[in-house]
Amino acid sequence: MSEASPRPAVSVVVPVRNEASNITPLVGEIAAALDRRWRFEVVYVNDGSSDGTAAELRTLMAERPWLRQVRHAQSCGQSAALHSGIAAARAPVIVTLDGDGQNDPAFLPKLIEALEAGRPRVGLIAGQRVGRKASGFKKFQSRIANGVRNAILRDGTRDTGCGLKAFYRDLFLALPYFDGLHRFLPALVKRDGYQIGYVDVVDRPRLHGESNYGMWDRLWIGIMDLFGVWWLVRRRKRVPEVSES
């Protein structure tokens, strides 16, 4: 999308690494979900892919002016990819989803509508997966991870691992940035005084390939981040209202 084109109302940010075979069907589903409802752009963040991801996106971009590609020279992880895509986005409203096809774009309108309906009190709408298509062990890991996180942060969110989320770009960019940020959005958004809304979404099986980004990086890598976020939440102070007379 060129700078001369009208500013979109919604930016869809999709982080990917080595997802060439999943790009074309997902781009089509995103466009079908949003077309004629909102002016939109789709920002794919190519996180150092070594397959045909870049070429696949270039081919699609030739006929889709609303499709963009932001590239990392080397893989920096999902949090960095999301941050790069949101920083590059042009719309005030951001919706995110994973690039493997397991997040169904048909739920994007529900997320956006819920965010609009909750303005200005609601700062984040989080998808909550039902009927998750994962192994029993991965589901067990998720229950442990979400249980530990909720016990410490008390953010009221049962599933922070779902990639389907809607929020305001300026709100996100004002949050403290660190690796793993995307896993703690509900707690950090609540810390800044906003409410969180939820939409149940149906998980789908991956069409092609294998997972490149793991839930909590299998829990234990996220433990230090968890206590760092707990410290941030505890240290928040109310911003004073300032006037001059």
C-alpha cells in the first residue's frame, strides 16, 4: 500500500517464519473476512525465513496493494516480529493472528466489533480458543502455563497463547517492550487502566509444516519474564492530571 493511498482503518499483522505453503490460503481468508467492511491492510512480518516465504509474498503483493511485507534479516522471534509489524502499520486498530492457519480469520470481524463497542474503556480484545487442535501434552502445558501466569498476575485471561487479538496501535507502542511481550498483553493493558474483552474462537489444525513459535517456549523460558511483568504491574503509579493556572 503506497503512502498516497487512503489510510486504512485496520491493520492485520501476521508474524511468519518458514510458512510459504500457508500464506496464499490465509491471505485469501483475511481479505474475504474484512473486504467491504473496513479499509484494511495486511502486514506480513517475515522473521528471517529460509524457505519461499518472501517470494510467495512478493507474488501476492503484485496484485494486492493492501498487502505488505516487512522483513527481518535473521529470525528475532515472535515478539520482535509483532513489534516490527505494529510499528510499520498505518491503521489505528491492530488485529493479529498466527501465520500457520490455525487462527481462523473469520473471527477477525468479531474482534474488531468488540473493540469498537468497548471504546474507550476496553483496550484489548483477546481470542480464547475452544476445541483446541493440539496434542494432549501441549494442552497440559498450556493449562500449567496459563494457571501459573494467572495466579501471579491475576489478569483474568485463561488463554494468552491465542494469536487472535485486537487492540489500539498507540496503546501497544506505549507499553514497555521486551522479548515475550505478546504473551503478557492482558496484564500490561490492564496495568495501564484499560479493560479486557474476550471472544471465543475455534482453533483449526495446521494445514502445512510444523510449528515455528512455541507456547511460552515450553513454559520455563517464560518464567523470568513472568516475574518481570509482575514487577512492572506492582510498580505502576497513577499518572497525575496536570493543569496550569
